[in-house]
Amino acid sequence: MGRHNSTDWNKTFRLTLTDDESHKQIRSYRFSRIAFIVAAITAGVVIIGTIYCLIAFTPIRAAIPGYPNSHTKREAISNAIKIDSLENQITRWELYSENLARVIAGDEIISLDSLVSEGRINFISNKPLEELNRQDSILREMVLDEEQFTLVGQTRNLPIEGRHFFTPLVGVLSKGFDRVNHPAVDISAPASSVVKSVLDGTVIFSGWSEESGYTIQIQHPGDLVSSYRHNMKLLKNVGEKVTAGTPIALVGNTGALTTGEHLHFELWHDGQAVDPTLYISF
């Protein structure tokens, strides 16, 4: 029985393509059952790998229902800020209610300063102090581990899709992004138009180059660098801190690689040029 099964698995089949009119044999394929199964498994693995790469490394993943895109991440950050504000407001109202009840009862009121200095929190919770301390320790560990949607950690850990970029220049997009030939976008605008920083950061270069003319580059948190070239005048020096929307230069036509008044804008993330139009509205 075992020999019969082995013979069946090694049995050879032939698939032939024949011209229906001339009956001429065009192509012939010979295969066994084992070879067919191996080829099918290999094709399946290749297809699955290709689909995974398309979803993981291309913008196609944003089309998947439920996948967090830049809009949902901005909403999550906004909601986290609102929740924090609401919690502070609720705490104030609870303190007000507690003091009102104390005034009616003729007791001494609680001041906010004394509450902070003495660490008195019984009026907002009836849980034992040990339980509150344990919950506070757990919360601190969660914040240190994840720190994605908090006011403390959002500058450091927030992905590029969740950043709110300031438009560097109001103008016409005259040339698009090409990773190989033109890793930037060109924005045409009248001379002396104000160029602004897209994010908070520190100026790491501010000077002249033969090809790019007056150029300024800014280092932003999260391994982001923005570059502004062909300016007529630079308004910031190396080492200066800037905030999003701060004027940093004036549009010009300086340098050898320019043919008119425009801003050559580059955005780099983790050492690679990225398309600014994916994150900024021009």
C-alpha cells in the first residue's frame, strides 16, 4: 500500500497547449503532484507577502476601514486634551460643592493651596489611601510606557501622520515631489512673501550656498527636518528656537538652480525625504 501511494505522488502529468485549427503543439508542461503542491504553496506565500507589503509600507493601508489615519489621530489628541480640561473642571466643581457644604454646616472650608500642599483628596474619592496610591503608580507606569496621547509625550512620540503642520507659504504648487529627481515641492509666490516654519524647532543651518542660494534648515522633534531654499533674505540664525508659523525667511530667486521667485521646500523624516503634500495643505 505504501509503495502504491508513493507511486501515485511521483506520477507525472502533462499539460499541453495545442492550436485548435492546426493541432500544432504550442507548449507543454510536465509536473508531478508534489511539484504542483509546492508551486501552489510558493505562489500563495508570494501573494500573501505582496499583499502584506502593500498594506504595511504604502498609503493603501489608510483605505482599510478602522485603520487610524492622521485625521483620527488628531481627533484622539484633541479628545485627550478635552478630557484633561474636563477633569480639571470637575475637580474644581467638586471642591466648590465640598466647600459649599462645609459653609452650610459651619465647618472650615478647604483652600486649593492647602489641598495641594497636604495632599488631601478624600473629598473626591472614598477609596482608601493605599488603593489610590496603587492606582496612581499603575497610571504612571502606563504613561511612561505608552505616552502617545498625553500633553507631555505627544511632541516626542507622536507619529508624523498625527502632527499638525503649519503651511510654510501661501502660493501655487509649481512642481511636485519626486523622490529621485526632485525630493521637494516648489511653491511659487511673489518676491518678499513671508516663509514660515512648519513646526516648532531649532535652526540648524542659515546661510548661503551656490546652488540653493539663501537656505534655512530647522530641526523638529521626532527626527523631522524642514529645509527652505532660494530665499531672498533669512530672518533667523543658527541656534534660534522657532515655533510653528514663525516667519523665518522671505521668498526670492537666489542660487544657481532656480528660474523664478519660489520656495523650494523639503521635508525629511528619519533621514529620508517625504512628500510634504501628504501632510501639509498648500
